[in-house]
Amino acid sequence: MDGQKQFDWVEFYQAFAWKLLDFHNNRQVLVDHIREVYQNTGIAMPTLERDHKIVDIDPFTVFGLFNKSSQREDNRKKIIAAMAELFDISAPLPTSFVSVPVLNNQNATFYDFTGYRGENDIEDLWQLFSAALWYADNQTEANQAELSLYFDRTIQKRGNGNSKITMGLYWIAPQIFLNLDQRNTWYIYESGKIPAEIVNTLPTPEPKIPAEKYFTITEKIRTYLQSGTCPYHNFMELSAEAWRYSEEINQQNKASAADIASVATSVFRQDISDEDANTIRYWLYAPGDGAKIWDECYQQGIMAIGWDEIGDLRLFGNKEEMKQRMKETMDPSRSYKMAAHATWQFANEMKPGDIIFAKKGMHTVIGRGIVRSAYFFDSARSQYKNVRKVEWTHKGEWQHPGQAAMKTLTDITPYTDYVKQLSALFESDEINDEEPPEILYPPYNAAQFLEEVYMDAAKYQKLRSLLHHKKNIVLQGAPGVGKTFIARRLAYSIMGCKDTERVAMVQFHQSYAYEDFIMGYRPDGNGFKLNPGVFYSFCKQAEDDSDNPYFFIIDEINRGNLSKIFGELFMLVEKDKRGKVKVTLPNHDQFSVPENIYIIGTMNTADRSLAMLDYALRRRFAFFDLEPGFRTAGFQAYQAELANEKFDQLIAQVEELNKAIASNESLGAGFCIGHSFFCALDGDIAQKLEEIVEFELIPLLREYWFDEPSKVQHWTDRLRGAIA
């Protein structure tokens, strides 16, 4: 795409900005226009105010309507086209959004909702918007002073900061205002791409930077861009490169993480991945029948699969569509279930940084590589047109451990022992004393925690403080309050990033033992071998990185025989014995629990199949109650954004049900229904709600009131009636 074309959004954005200025003193008409845009497009309007009762709006939030992180590009263009028509904007519609920063979907208004915002908050945003446009048009000292006044006011408001305010300014005048979002800030200050002599003259970035420092940064970077020594000439090109390069570094670091990962770590860590966390998946791949395209793949640095008849795999929305297309274009008598599974995974689930083991037949491994690109369809190839780029690190022949799966593509990530055996084939005996490259993990902070977890800020701070003070906590609550989800997010928020290498999780059960947790003998083919357990291995990892916190999550902690699992280590988890008191383990190791280990347990208070908790656990752990979050601002914003009548009716019934449960002498508040049953709904919401009621809530009520069938029937009728 040529340079002019990729920034064609600029003309429309600027024309729209000046058009919005006409509504400064006529905001009710603007609100009505926004509603009309969503009516015309058929897209659900996002939450812009409590209960969708919009009384006012600012122009930056209007821009945010088509600049959100989770927004599909077709919806983005629909909204823009509808606004162009309704607001009578003649500028060409954008075809590309290169370098356009986007808002977090959960923090997409520049103002707080009614009851939380100040009287002049929205007016101040209008004044900032107006001052920015006039300054962009005429950069006088007086205009800069006016802009600085409102910049400093609005950036201090709750929910705003460098990223958000400068993003808004960049949208409306990208030639004048530098966007200081996360990627740009990293690129300028940390990537090494901006010369040190420039960076050293810049003010230190702050979460809510004053206007004076912002203008200093802007002018120094602009001077550098125009100096002739930089390959980028304006803020748009800089932002585009910052995005491109940060993506490149992320993918490189994912691959590096795979190369240097400890096999022991991969064996014991359960999958705690998040959509943007740097987790590696492992794949077994057959390069054609009898590996006939292996030499071609190795020489060209690719991997390729067939099913060319159905065309570009990106055109399909799900596996079922792929399967139906295979039936239409190939053989209608075949099921194509496994074929559709493979093509879907190849196009949508595999990602750069994943590890590939190439095989020939069932008994030979012929190579290892690292995925380096997204999926693409190469129509120029005569066959095997579905392609990804791969950096092949090894080529040869190795005896496959056992018998390999007879499939083109197999995700082997869950089979950790198998992955360990395959990885061992490629281990080198050479000693490498070089430090591995630093991994760039997705950042995560308290604000993001509060966006994702339905909990108020005061309770979050109390929880964080409690964990810091005690080092061992148990999150206890009713079914569906999100205990495990909160445990992971709490760890990320304290670390400041989604570093999955510093978080491990196990789930206790009645058969879980000391040998699994600490150390024990296991058969190895030649008898028995002493092997480290999950917690022991994680503690050793934490010891080598004592400057950073590590988090060990024990799901369903009350389901295990704690004395049997912890053994003599129960004493060592106490805060005042961390790193000081040691015990001798079966391998004669003098072992202690490091000070930088934090233990987070979860416990379902409605599980009455369990005995009372061991007093030893209660003495060493703090217990934090989690409650259903239906009345939190976060859940209500989510509910308002869904704007679904059946959902609203069902939630109202569940809240009434919770009152009945809480007041029941044999149950109590610990048995209430949590909010996570109803989170992340998409697709056919009516069908999802019916499934939740029939297959999750009603069976739970039957368990609660097993001896009161009339009560079960009463609430079953009410829940079903809510979504009828």
C-alpha cells in the first residue's frame, strides 16, 4: 500500500472533527444523531451512560465509537459511512486505518457516568477539543496556552491519562499531535530505535503527563523526524512503524521463549493462557503424503497443507462452514470432520512463535521449526496452497518416540510428556552462557484488572494488600463468582504484565498427593525414579529470580487432603519462615519456600461434599470473600451494552433467587449464583441463556434443594419464564 493510501483516514477524521465542533452548544442533537447512526447500521450501541440514558457526550467519545480495540473493520466502516451521511461530510471514506490507535473496549468514554463525573467534565473535554483544533490551525502561544489549560484539566480525570488524551488529539490532527499510547511510548523510550541522544533529552513519561512536558516531547520528536536522519517523516509514519516493530518484537520473543523454555516447566504448568499472553503451542505436522513436500518446505521456509479446493481458509467463519464446503467441492459422502478441524486450526489457532515438529510416517521425525507468519493463501502454488512461513531450525531423521498420529496436523500441547520427549531430540550438548533475550509480555495493571473483574477499586486494593501482607490467601465464594479468573488477574496486576512464566496452577482433588506436589518416585521404564513435583519445581524457578514475584494458584484447595499433600512443608509457607526455615527432602535437598512466592487458593463455599477445612490451613492463609457482582458498575455496563431484554429479565430473577438462597437456613450467602455464568455471551444470546438455565442453574438448584422439589419447581418456572 502506498504511503498516501495507507493514511487516507486523516482527511475524513479532520473533516469530521470540524463538523463536530458545530455541536458544542447543541449536544442533544448530537446525541440524537448518535442514536440514529446505530439504528441505521443495525449495530448494537455501546454503553455510553448508565442504563443507556445518555444526557451528554463529548467529541472524543464520539470518535471512539469507531476506534475500539475489539471492533470489526466492517462495523467500523459501517459506522463511519452512516456518520458521513448523517453529518453531511463530503471527505472520502477511509479505506485504511494504518497508525490509528484504538481505545480499550471497556474504557471507551472520556467521561465518567452520571453520579461519578464532575459538573464540568464533559464541557472541559469540548473545550480541549476546540482548543486543539484551533491550535492545529494556528500554532500561536495564546492558542497553546488555552490548549494546555484544558489538557491539564482533562488528563487528571478518572479513566483518562497520557494514552487516552493524546490518542484523542492525534485522531483529530495527527500532523500536529504525537500519540503517546503504549506502543508509541515503548518505541520512543525503550525500543532503541530512537537515538539515545534524543531520548535522554526527553522528559520522563508519566501516567498523567502535564501539557508542558507533552509539548516538549512532541517538539523534540518532530524535530528529529524532520532532521533528515530518520526514515520516518511525521507522526503517522512513526506510529505505523511503532506498531509494526512492537509486533515483530513480540513474535520474536514468543519464539525465543519457546527456544529457552525449561522442559520441567512445560511439564508441570497447566494451561493458564489468555488471548494475548505469550503462550507457546506445539504441533506435529506431516509435510504431504510420505513427507513429499518436506524438501520444498525446508528450502522455502514454509509449511503448507492441502484442501486447496475450498480456497482461502480465511473466508470461513467456523469449522462447519469448512466441512460443508469440502463436501460440496470434493466428496459429499465423506464427513470431513478431521479435515475441517485441521484446516481451522492451521488458519486460526496456530500463531507465530509456535513450535512445529515435522514427521514422516508414524516412526520418523524429520525436522523442527518455529512459525514466523500468519496464515495466507498462495494461489501461485500448484498445490498445497494454504501456507505459513516457518523458520526451520533442524533437518534430519530422528526416531519418533512410539507411534505418531496419522494426521496432517495435530496440536500436541496438552501432552506435556510427549512434548518433552520430542524436544529432547533436538537438545544440544553445547554450553551456551549467553543471556537469553528479554521477553516482552503484554502489560497489565490495576485499571485493567478493574475493567475485567467485577469488583470495586477499594475491594481490589484490600485484596492486594492482604496478599502482600500474608503471602497466602484463599479466594472463597459461591459458584460462578470467577474465583480462578480473579486469581490469575490478581497475579498479573501485581506483576504489571501477563508473564505466564511466573504463574503456575494446579487443581487439588482427593487423589492428589505429596509425590505430585513436592517430590516422589515414579516408574521410568527401568524401575522407579525420584521426580520433582509441581510446587518444588516452581519454587526452584522462583529462587533463581528472587527480584520478581511468583504466583502459585491452587484451584479447589479444599478438595485435597492438605496434610497429605503439603507434608512437612506446611510450616514453610508461613510468611515469617519463608527463605529461613529448611527441611530435608527425599533427594537430600535442603529446601525452603522462597520469599517471592505467593500462594492463591480458591474454594467453592457451596461444596458441601467437603469436610471443614484443616485448622492448619486456616491459620496460615487469609480468607477473602468474593460475592456475585451483578450490582457492580462493570457488570451493569456489560449488561447495558448487551441491551437484551431476556438477559435483563433473567438477571433480575437470579438476583431474587440469590435473596432466597441467602435467607435459607440450610444454604446461605455462600451458595448464591455468581455473575460469571452470564459473562462473555456472544452469538445467539437467547440460545445461550436457555442452555445456562437448563444445564447449569436448574441442576444446581436440584442439588441445593434435593429434599424440597416444590421449591426447585418454583424457581425453575421463574427462570424459564424470564427467557420465554
